[in-house]
Amino acid sequence: MELFKLFGTILVDNKEALNSISQTDGKAKGLMDSIGGGVKAVAGAAVAVGAAASAGAAAMYGMAMKSAEATDRVDKMSAKIGVSKQAFQEWDYILGQNGMDVEKLQVGVKTLTQQMDAAAGGSKNAQAMFEQLGLSWQDSTGKLKSQEQMTNEAIIALAKMENGTEKARLATELFGKAGIEMMPMLNNGAEGIEQLRKRAHDLGLVMSDEAVTAGVV
């Protein structure tokens, strides 16, 4: 009798143990499934992060290249025209807002320089043009003014003139064909030019000469 009781107790205890093991196995399986899902999720997230990082790196590289191209253009074109890097960027914006390509200013400044040389050499016609605008082709030391200074002074003086054929004639005489393309800007007046110059700076479109030099490849 005692033997049957003992055997029954063992069976009951064993059944409870098996149930416990079964529950433990189920929980373990659920945990492993959860861990597996988490690993997959982490792996998926890692792939997504990796892809985003690659895309971000490519975008940064593209921006760097565009920035280098922009500074290189400013560096080379300002040297060709004969103005500072900052002045080139200002005129690039001002002329662009008036429908003119700044690169055409190169030929215009060349013509202006020739007229300065002619005036210094005694040409009455060249001297008369500068004097009509109230300008001198020489600085206080008797030397020719810089191309940048003379360009700025001549454009502002022309912009202050009353619109008409005489204004167009002087612009063409001093800047050649570029003078014709400047007419929309000149007809907007000196104040309009200065407003655009200021706006170029306010918009952050004008880098310092040092910044341009540092960005050149």
C-alpha cells in the first residue's frame, strides 16, 4: 500500500516537473524567437544606417566638389578680369540679376583699360570721356588707377547719368560691346547697383578672398 502511494507521488511530482519543463521550454522558445526577431531588426537597422551613412557621405562629397568648383571659378575669373575675388562675386550677382553674364565683363574691362592708357598717353577723346563723367584715370600719386577701382567708378558714374543716347554712347566707348549689355543695369541707377551689392553680402554669396583661396583645389 505504501509502495503504491510512493509510486503515485512520484508520478504526480514527475507530471508537475514535466509540466514545468514544458512551460520552461515554451518560454525559452518564445525568448529565442524574440531574440531572433530582435537580431533581425538590429541587422535591418544596421543595413539602413549603413545605407544612410553612405548616402550622406556621397552627398557631402558632392557638396565639397561643388564648393571647390565654385571657389576655383571665382579664383580664375577674378584674375582674368583683373579684380579682387570679392569684387568678382559682387559683380557676378549684380550683373546676373540684370541678365548679363559676368564673364563678358572681362572684355569690357580690357576696353576700359585701353581707354585709361589712351588718356594717360594724351588722347583728347579718351580724356574727354573720363572728364565728362567727372572721373580721373589716375590716382593721387599720378599712377593709373587699378582696374577694379576704375571699373567700379565708371559704372557708378554711368549709372548716375540720365538715361539716353549719350549714356549709351559713353558706356560703349568705355566698355565696348559689354557696355551695351550693361544698359539694363545702368538704367536702374547707382542706388539699384548698390542695393544688389549689399544683397549679395546679406545672402552670404560673397566669400572673402582668403576663403576663396583656401577652397581652391
